[in-house]
Amino acid sequence: MCIFASNVKHLYNVIMEQSIKERIASLRGLLSENNFSAFIIPSTDPHLSEYVASHWKSREWISGFSGSAGTVVVTLEKAGLWTDSRYFLQAADQLEGSGITLFKDGLPETPSIIEWLTSEMAVGSTLGIDGKMFSVSDVEEMKNVLSKKNIAVETSLDPFESIWIDRPLMPQDPAFIYETQYSGVSCLDKIAQIRQKMEKVDVESLLISNLDEIAWALNLRGRDVKCNPFVVSYLLITDKKTIYFIAPEKLTADVSEYLSTQQVEVRGYDEINSALNELTASSLLINPARTNYDVFSAVNPSCKIVRGSSPIALLKAVRNEAEIAGIHAAMIRDGVAMVKFLRWLEMAVPTGHETELTIDEKLHEFRAAQDLYMGESFDTIAGYKEHGAIVHYSATPESCSVLKPEGFLLLDSGAQYLDGTTDITRTIALGSLTEEEKIDYTLVLKGHIAIATCKFPYGTRGAQIDVLARHALWQRGMNYLHGTGHGVGHFLSVHEGPQSIRLNEVPVLLVPGMVTSNEPGVYKGGRHGIRIENLTLVCKDVETEFGEFYRFETLTLCPICTKGIIKSLLSDTEINWLNYYHQVVFERLSPTLNAEEIAWLREKTLAI
């Protein structure tokens, strides 16, 4: 830990214990006033986003747990937090002394939230939720299950309007235009594509709540959510109109004029419910998993609701030529920043002055110097030694470790550029390694290469190839609990669907133009964590008598640390892939580096 970290952490825990318990007591008082027996607080916002503006970080405020995923349940006597394996260690630490029990989601022995509530709530009691924070699907399932226990669900209360005294304001930064030179397709043309998809499923109108889908459709970006260039808003597309619901103060004169030229009508953000209540279209397409229950409940009863996926999801997931060219250019600049950083890191660690936090600041400095840089795409994860085993570790002044010339540093980071979004993980040997560390590192690398080199026929889904990344680990009795790959947006969200590579089935085909991460890993609590991540592009490979086959083109350009590799555990094919990848990295990055940096990169990309 950093200097004085243990004392500071103790003081922090005492303060937070008092504060969190007081906040929960305030919530319980409000529940009693409304005759509620329990209340559920998720991590999302009215747009069901993964990352949310400070105004909606109610779960973090009530619990002190700062991870991006988790749900708190408070009854009149008990409280619990459900979160997944990425945050088990972090949650246990941050909940200490709060009176909130950690429920490790995904483990066989862990009850679901509804299972737990049915055992805790009396027959005839009422569960409270804020309907704006839950999807239609979630609320309907909740009501269906709890009604069998004669437990009611009330969706109208937002307790944080009254108990969160210093609650941050809703985001107020202005929107800005995303130029067609980066998006590749104009807003008018995108709306036309969307309407064609609507016509195919025979619907007259479409409600879009997802902030990334709205940003993509309108070619608008903003600064409402940290690391995500979104504008808090709603979009309603009918066969004749496009209506954008946004707070008026977020519209500059340029954006207002632009929306007018794109035939987009503007109304206030708070007018969405009244507009849906007045909707005269005969049918409305919504995604019940991505639309909040409060908005859904406002739809005019005479309008037929059609449930289905938004057509924007797949349109957005398949990159056009301009976007593909942009991401290639962004990868070169990001690779240059990473090379400059890794070279600096190698010289800086032996001084004994660098921590998990200071290296994050240095990495930011190198990226910010690149053209078209717009910020980080997520908070950097810099986990040294045992901290690397915390999948979404977030270093703090109290927890940060001083880096030493030994063991592994897991560094997961990314940037937003106007022409693309990056996400890269490197596990870096800072010095001597144990045999266990070397074996684990090599097995993870084998899994990474297995995905990078695989070819697959049309009709393949991510779940069908996920095993390739895990096979070498499974043979040694090891595994990881997160997905192997997620979609990545184009100057949008770093986590984007609908495509993915993971064990559980997602019925979305991998098709050319999709960008997906490739990031197997292994994590051993108290020892080390290892992950190697590149972004990939699905491309056409060959067409045979058996149909079309696809492959992954690796997009990320950055040397993979070779110090931890046990060469005898790699096949000739795996060695050849690594050597070729490093040759490409050197050829594409060296023209924009100085002589010292070129010499360093040449050494790091030598064939093994």
C-alpha cells in the first residue's frame, strides 16, 4: 500500500460506516412512510446505461460501493448488494462495516434478488422501485413472480429526490455535431435506413432510449457521461417524423440548425411521457429489455406496442468503410502512445517512485498528446501483483501499490478519438516472475492467439468460439468468469452489443464489419491477474463449397510482453502468429517514433 494507507483506510472506513448507515436509515424512514417493506436500487439511469452520470449514481451513494455493476436491496431490517465476479474483492472491501451483506452473483449458492426478497418480505407487503430505473422486462417479471407470493410492486417512488440532499444536477453540457467524415453516413441517410428496417417489421414508430443508439443515429455526441460521448435524451422515429427529446439548454445554435437540416424536430427532455401519451401512430416498436417501465407505461393505450430489438443495434455494429479507416488510424496513434508509455514505464519502475495511480496519469499524458484525442474510453485499470486479480480494480490513494521490478502489472486502458474507440490490456512483467506466473501467462496467450487465428463459417455466434480462448486454461483446471469479447463502439461506448464472445448464448451472428475485443484472462486472489486484450475486426476470409468463411483481423497495435512466455508451451502456429503480429506492430508504428523509441520497439518485437 501507499504511505500511511492503512491508517487512512481505517479513518475512511469509520467515516463511511457512519455515513452509509445514516443514508440507509433515511431510506428506511421513507419506506415506512410509504408502507414499503423493501426497495431495490440498481446501477443504471432512465436509459438503462452501463455507465451513468453522477446524478443517477444512487446505488453508489447509498452503499459506498463504486463498481460499475451491482444492485442494492434495502428492507426495513436488512440490506444486501448483488454484484458479479469482477467486483467480489472490491465490494467486500468497500462494504466493510456498512451493514450491507455482499451477495456474490452467479455462484450456485447465491440466491437471486427476488428469491431473497420472497424469503424476507411478508405476504401482502409492498416492494418499491423507481420505474425509470428498470426495464419493462424486469418489472413485468418481478411483478409476475412476486404476485404469486401476494407481494405488490410499486414503481412510482424516487426516494433520492428527497433523501439525497446534495444530489448532483442532471448533466448540462451542450451536444456537438459528429462530422460525416468520421461517421461515414449522414443522419438523414441513417434515419432512412432505420425506417426501411421499421417497414420490414411493419411498425409505424420506434422509441429509442439507448444513448449510444441515439448518438449514432443523429451523428451527435456529448459529455454527459464520463468516458462515454453521449447526450441524455430520447428519440422517437415515426414513418413521417423524427422527434428528439433533449433539455433545451444543451442545444447550441449550430446544433439546432444542424438538426433542422436533418429534418429532426426538437422537444424538451421531460416531454417524452406526454408525447408518448399523445402518440397517434398505430404501432410502436420498443425493446422491452432496453426501455424503462415508466416511459413504457406512458404510451397511448390505443397504440399497439410491438416488442423487439431496435434495428439500430445491428446497423451500428457493422462498420462502414470510413469507420474502418478511422479505427485503423486511431489504433496507430494509440499504439504510439502505448509504446511511449511502456518505454517510460520500463525506465521509471526501478526508481521506486511510481504507483498504480501515477502511471495512469503518465499514460493519460501520452494519449492526450495524440491528434483527435477526446478522453479515456473508461477508467484505467492498473493492478499490480495481487491487485491484478481484481478484474475491475480501481486504484485509490489509500489502496495504490508502489511498483517494484518484480511480478506482473495488469494494465487495461483505452481512449476516445474522434475516429475511433480503443480498448487494450497488457500484462507486463516488471521484473522476475515465478514459474506459476509464467505458466498462467502463457496459457492466457494461447487462448488469445486461438481467437485471433480462428476461422469460422457464416452463421457462427460468439458462444460457439468462446471455448477456444479457454481450452488451454481448462486443461489445467483454470477458468475466468467474464466474457472473452465484447463489441466496441465508434467514438461511442467501449462496451457495445449486440455481438459478443462469451460462454452464454447470445443469438447474434458474427459478421464482417463488427469490432470485438479478444481478452481471455486468469485471476488468482492474493497472487496475480493476467489478461491480454486486442480489438479485432470480423473480415471475409474465403468462400468454399461449404459457404462463406470469416476471420478476425487484429486491430490493436502494441507489443505483447514476451518476458512471461514459456516458449515450449506454444505450438509453431502460435509462435508464428506472435512473431507476425510483432512484425506488423513494428512496421506500422515505427514511422511515427523517434530513434530511441524505434530501437526500444525493435527489441520488444523481436521474433521469439
